[in-house]
Amino acid sequence: MSESPKSGAGSDALLAADQELVPEAKSYSANQIVLRRFLRHRGAIAAMVVMAVVIVVAFSSIGVGAIPGWWDKDITTAYDKIGTGAPTWEHPFGQDTIGKDYFALTMRGTQISLFIAFGVGIISTLIGTLIGAIAGYFRGIVDSLLMRLTDVVIIIPLLAIAAVLARMSEGDLNLLILALGVLVWTSLARLVRGEVLSLRERDFVMAARAVGTSPGRIIVRHILPNTVGVITVSATLTIATAILLETSLSFLGFGVQAPDVSLGSLISDYQGAFLSRPWLFWWPGLMILAIALSVNFIGDGLRDAFDPRQTSTKE
């Protein structure tokens, strides 16, 4: 039995209606795919919120330099001690042994620790990216020399050499950041080198070499933009490493020196009060934990977002 023209026209109309009901798949660029994938990582988003709250409260409460904050107490004044210095409405984080407001001290310690962590992260990322890119692109004797240098830095006990360099900085915060930054770049250098070794054989790099483009321009304009995922993830994890390293050094007395404070130095100064006045230990410890976990969760989210095994042109 043959289908009537009327029946065929009805089927075509139904098919057209179905096509209108089904939305056309939308195409996204690589950057949009990465962003959408990152925003779906609940742990990373929660960590970003926590990190943002920590940064805003730390810098807005007691101010920065000559810029005042909304908190009416400072880190130098010894206020009338209320009882044992336990947390109260007037001093929500309590008071230290001589009556200083512990909220102000903790916020100042958080500022210094964040400054050190991000400073070390930036310096180590620059060093690791530079060494890894040069070693991977030029290979041969340049690669061998730079990788042997990397091996030497890796085998040196990190905490021991960091303590020596920190002591040499004599309490100068900028020198301390520089000293720590030149120690924690090795992992990134190896990762970038591996990426560059793969990318240097790609067609777009070979085409750039064929037209006489200089090695520096090829590395900066063509290769490094394709390693941004590895660099970004490694940089976030380095920040977490840096804040824990600074905490360890300050706890041992080699980090931030008085009269300034960091979260590590606060724990070191009041470690003996852990049982009698635990709030002097809890608050800086909780801040360190919040920062370190937040940075690690953000790093995990970035790693999943940049994972090439999940890349697709449609989402």
C-alpha cells in the first residue's frame, strides 16, 4: 500500500515541529569550556568563596598601611585584659598574654602569610616556567645542564635550606619571599619542560621556525600559551606549599620576625598556651587550614577544568 501525499506531508510537518523543539547544540571556545567545567566544580567554587572572604576580612578589617579598616582595635595597643583573655563580644578572638586584641593580630598575620604565599607563588612560577621552557625547547646540553640544576635543588632538604636563607634575610620580608621563591620552582620546571618537548614538534611551531621566527618569540607567542593549564594548576598548588613552608619557618623562629607577625609566628609564640588558653592557638591554626585547603581545592578545580581528556567542542 502506498502512502498518500497527505500522510507524507503530515510526517514532514511533525518532523519539522520536532526539530524546532530540540535546541541546537551550542559551540563553545576552549576558554569557555574550561570556565564552564571549572564553575561546575562545587569544591573549587566553595573554596573560592572561602578564600575571598578570608582576603576581604583580613585586609578590610585592620586596613593596609595608611588605609584604615573597620575594626577599631590595632595590633600594638595592650587593652585592659578581661579575665583570662578569653573571647568576648569586645574581643571575639580573645586577647593575648598582655591584652592585645587577638583578632587584629590574627588578621595581620593572615595579611603577611598571604603576601608571602602569593609572592612566593609568582616568583617560583616565573623561574619554573622560564627554566622548563628553555630546557624543553633547546634540548641537548642546555636541557641537561638545567635539569641537573633542578635535580640539585630537589635533593637539598627544603626546610633546612629555607631556614638558612630565611635567617640570611634578617627579617626582611621581601628577601624572605625571594629566598623561598627560588626553592619551590622545581616541580613546575619539570612539568613545563615535558609540555614544551611535546609542543616543539607540532606543525605550528615548525612553521614558525621555517619562516625564521626567533626562539624567544616562538616560546613566548606560540608555546607558552598552550601550557597555561599546567602553569596555572601548578602555581595554585605552589601557593599552598608556600604558606605551609612559611608557617613551618616562622614556627621554628626563622620566618617573620618581631615586631611583625605571621600565622606561623603566632602559633610559635603561644604554643605553650594550647591547654590553658587554646584560643591563642586555634584562630591562626584555623586560618592556615582554611587558606591551604581553599588553595588546594581551587587547584583541583583548575586541574579538572584543564584536563585535555575531557575536552570537547560541544557541551
